[in-house]
Amino acid sequence: MSQPHTDNRTADGVHAPVSREKLPEHVRKLRDTYAITPGAPFYRTEFGYYCLEAWHAQGLPENARLEEIFQYDPPAQHTLGQLGWTEAPLVPAFEDRVVEDRGEYEVVQDCVGRRVLCFKGRRSGFMPEYLDHAVKDWRTWEEHVKWRLDPATPERYRTLAERMAQARAAAAQGLMIVQNLIGGYMYLRSLMGPEGVLYMVYDAPELIHDCMATWFRLMDAVTARHQQHVTFDEIYFAEDICFNHGPLISPAMMREFLTPYYRRLLANVKQRQLDPNRHLFVHIDTDGFADPVIPIYRQEIGMDVMSPFEVASGCDVVTIGRQYPDLVISGGIDKRVLAKSKRDIDRMVERILPAMRARGGYFPTCDHGVPAEVPLENYLHYRKRCLELGG
């Protein structure tokens, strides 16, 4: 995408892009990936880790710098945050406390008021059981939750000046500025649970709309404050709207309860950009079998980027890359294969990486956090092959 000519006084990464010749190599690599440049070297990164405790037992030093050991690229994005991710951004949050001791397990009230059954003293790295959620009806929504989503709460902006100074400095280096936020489905799910959302769609659709109108007001207000200081390169929705066989709500529900609010938010964000010529990438993150929702997000909100393409659910990045040649893709490396043999790893990467490098627009990462079942030796072999095949 070509950019208009600007002089050096305005090419500050906020009012106009930093010129390519001034970008660090790793930032050029990232931007080339977003530009879907055929044959460009892969930007080296990873989705995340659930395996570090096991790897430390296998010899990984406690103070190991993963970016050096696995030869990752330095960060080329700056994330703004403040708008939730897997939980609604409540201020104040619910008190995080143990409400029941069940021997090996405990029931915990978490930051969004859910009652969660988990292993005693261990709340991450596995899927807990959600026993209860904060929003059950209009009364619980208004009494316990809605007021915690007030965009005018001063606490939301307590560190704004410091955070925006950091963001402007990152933009001046050419880093992509990413506003990540909780997507509407993930937000509703954190408040009501996946079953609760489906019941409410039929029993209380007005309540769902009120929840989403509240979501929109908060997202719009906070992004507006951020946009007084920086130009966004990407809006990144944490959605998790799919399970192993497809979406958890219907396309009709998506079009009624989610995408109209997304369109309003994206229209306002684009109108407020300090650099009005900047392309705003729209990124959707969802686990599960994502294929059915790709055309919906593309048609409804112009999705440009998607991740992490869970292979166990049937996603195949090579096939999707051919079907959607203008979609930036991240993920699709099967965590189950990484736990098998080196020969299995070789077969997987030799099928995926050359094809996706020739296409462009691909980040090779695990299709979720690397699990503890993946031996450190296997992962090191995988990273070696990524370097060989990815440039």
C-alpha cells in the first residue's frame, strides 16, 4: 500500500509512517508480513508457553532469555491494552478470592465474578471448570457489573500519560501500534458463560444489546483517549468464538449482536486517526474450527488478520492461505506434532513453511501456547527448521 509523500517533520510514526529506510530490520520484516510479501523472511515469534516449568526440569535455565535461545526477532509491535482480553475490563474488578476448599481443588471467585473450580494453588495452564457467572438477568447485570464498565472511571486513565509517552516512542521507531481489546463474544462469555449467552439471546435479547452497547461505549471512549496521542496500525479482537466443530453462536447471532457494534467502533477509530491515510488492520483471534467465520468477519468488518488456526479442530493454514490470498495468517503449527518425533516435525514444517513463505503474510507459531507435553529438545529442533526454511 503506497503512502503519500511527507517531510521528515511529520514522519514521526504518529502523523505519518516512518520511512522504510529508517526502520530496524525486524520491523521491516513484520511490516512485510502484513503487506503479504511473497518470499519475505518470516518474522520470528511464538504464541505463548504452558511448558516452561517442564522445560526448566529438562535443563532450560531459570533465567533463560527465550528470544536468544530460540532466535526470535525483537518486538516490532507496541500493544496499548487497557480494554481486556479474555475477561471483561471491569474497574474495579471483583475480588479474587477462594470461596470454597475442596481438598485437591478449590473454588475461586475471579476478577469478573465467576466461580471457577481449579487445582489448589494452580490457576493457569489448563482449562478450569466454570461453575457460575456474574450476569444471570437484568438485576445482576445492573447491580454487579454494568457500573464497573463506566468509561469515565478515573482509574482507567491513571497511567495514561506514561503509557502514551511509551507508545509515541515506539511509533517513532516504526513499531506497529496495536490496540488489543476483548471482542464482543469473549466479553459476553466472560460475563454469562457460553451457555448463558445462548439462553439470553432468546430469553433476553434486549439485555444482550445493552451489554454490547456498554461494551461499545467503553471501547470507543478509551480508544478515543489513546488516539489523541497515537495512530493505530491494528485493532486486535480477542474473540474465541469457535469450538472444535465451528462457531459457538450462529452467523445470524453474530450479525445481530456483534458485528454492528464492531462496525461502529471501527468507523469511529478510522475517523479519529491522526494519520488519516494509515491502513487499519483488523485482527480476530479465535480458537477452534475458524473456517466458517472467516467470510463473516471479512464481509462484516473487513478482517485482514486471523490467528491462531487450531489444527486439532480442522484448520489448515496452507488451504486457508490459498482460499484467502489477502488474509494475514498467524499460527497453524500443530502442538500435538511438536510432542511427537523429529521426523513428524520435519514432515509438518516441510509441508507448511515453504508454501506459506512463497505466499507471504504468514507468522509460523504454535496453534496455541506450547504445552508441557512438548519436550524442549523437540522445540529446539522445530525452531532450527523454522530458521532453515524461513530465512
